[in-house]
Amino acid sequence: MRPTGQMRATPENAIQILAQEMQKVKGLPELAPAEPQVRYEWEPRDAPVLPHGGPGEWDSQDALNPSVVRRGAAYFNFYSGFDGKTWRTILATSADGLAWKKEGVVLAPDPLAGEAGYIAANGSALFDQGEFWYWYQAGPKQTPRLGLARSNDGRHWRKARFPVMDYGPRGSWDERALADPYAIKVGRYFYLFYLGEDRARRQRLGVARSLDGVNWQKLRSNPILELGKYGSFDEMGLGEPAVWIAHGYYWMLYTGRDARQNRRLGMARSTDGVHWEKLPPVFAGRETWDSQVICDPTIELLDGRLAVWFGGGDAPSPDENLHGQIGVAVLHAVPAGNKLPK
């Protein structure tokens, strides 16, 4: 017997139940801004810490999209390697987050599972309930969706049935493509920030939540972050969000793409994970190797500091063949109005 008032799921009312559940997703737990107010300053290392490979290697063209997780004394970096044809997820490990040892491909696209043959990468990892979780992008180049794989050791993976997150309905903001997942866990829920693309090929950011990492409820009011105005660094597309909690806010680094296909990192903050305020800092590459593109941020602690591993390239491109390499920077929280001492 079911409790009085609970709707029984049938094919006829499944859409109604789903709509009711989606309406409940109002955002992340609300935070109270802390005092004093802070802002972040960007301090990158000059040289990349993880270069792309040589001819014939899995990452011969690009090494991008790092997702770094610390377990015990080791850092695990699940990054995306491109050989000119296929994107795969490659594992690199490190004792200090700076010197990395490449251990090889851990995830590749499976055409028989509906993933096509172009990509199984560009993902987001975290460690929870005694295992690694990795949400990743797969499918045809122009119309990807999101999958999930899990692993006890970071090297041997079990894929869930693909996809775990599908396109939105016709006319929705993510009806054409889903990409660039970034996962955090707050309380009982996983939250996944991701890129959605509509029929006009506008690329914006949204969020969904899940209790089990497999069945997702998208925020009804998505997207949560819109394109920038004409002439801005993010006028042509948003992507690759990275989200963390500090000083009473949700903070986001995201990639913005301009009309020349250059990419830089913007920052936003929110008290509920839904309503975001874009902030003035725009972080651009300072060296030759990342002069045209910095992208793909991932956040983790490094010696007690907030570290950002990111992708960089010297060729303007929205996706690949940018001679991609991985760098690292530190985000310094300083009181608003102050500058970081030289």
C-alpha cells in the first residue's frame, strides 16, 4: 500500500511527476556571506606542469581538461588526451601536484554503448563512498551527452549505462548538447554544473542534482550563467565551470570564449548556486604556451592553498589542436580592496 496522496508512476503521468520533481530543485543550500569580504588574485606558474605527448602518443596533440583529486599522499589527475582523432581520459599521478607521472589511458569511447568514437573525456572526478566517481562527456563531436564511470583505484573503471544525463526537451536550453561537467557534493546531494547548447548553438551553464550520481534532476530555471555582452571575453560561449565553497559563497571559475576563439577564465559567485554575479577579474595566459587559451579549471588544495590546474594553448581554437598543455596557478584570497603583496 502506498501512502495517501503519493502519485503512482504510470506512463501517462510520468511527465507530470518529473515536472513536479524538477520544480523542487530550487538550488544548493543557501550560504551566509562571511566578513570581511574577499576577492581572489591569480598567481600562475610560468611553465606547464603536464605537457602534451610526442608523436604517436595518446595525447600527442593536446593534454587538457585536468580533473585533480587528492587521496592520501597522492594526487590523481584524470586529464583529456587528444591524438588528432580521439579524446581519451588519461591518468597521471603526483606526490606534490607539480611533477606528474603519466600512467596511461583509463577511459576510451565505446561505440557499442552509444558513446560513438570521438570522446570519453573532459570529465570531473571526486572521491566519495570509498571510490572515485567520474562524470565525462561522450558521443558525437557536435552532440555529446554525459556518462559516469566508477573505480576503486582510479585505474580500472566500471561505466554506468550511457547516458546518465540526456538532452533537454525540444526548445530547451540544452536540447542539442551537454558537456563540461563539474561535480561537487554538498550534504546528501551531488551537484553537477555543466554546459548546455541549444539549437542556436548558444553555450551556457546550468546545474543538476542527484542522490546517487546516476539519476539527475535539472534545475527548472536553467541556465544559471548567460553569455556576456557584445565585445566581452565570453560573448561567444561559456564552458568548463569549476565550483567551490569558501568565505560564505559558492565561487565559480569558468571559461569564456570571444569572437576570435580566444579563451580566458572568468569568475562568478553566488549564495545559492543558482543566482550568480559575474566578477571583474578575467584571467588570461601570460606565457607563450598559453597565450591564446586558458581553460578547463579544476580546484583542489595544494599545501593548504587553493590550487587551480588548467589547460592552456598557443592556438585559438574552441575545442582541439591548440597544442594544449596543463598548468597550475594559486588563487589567493585577499580582503576586498587590498592587493596581494609583491
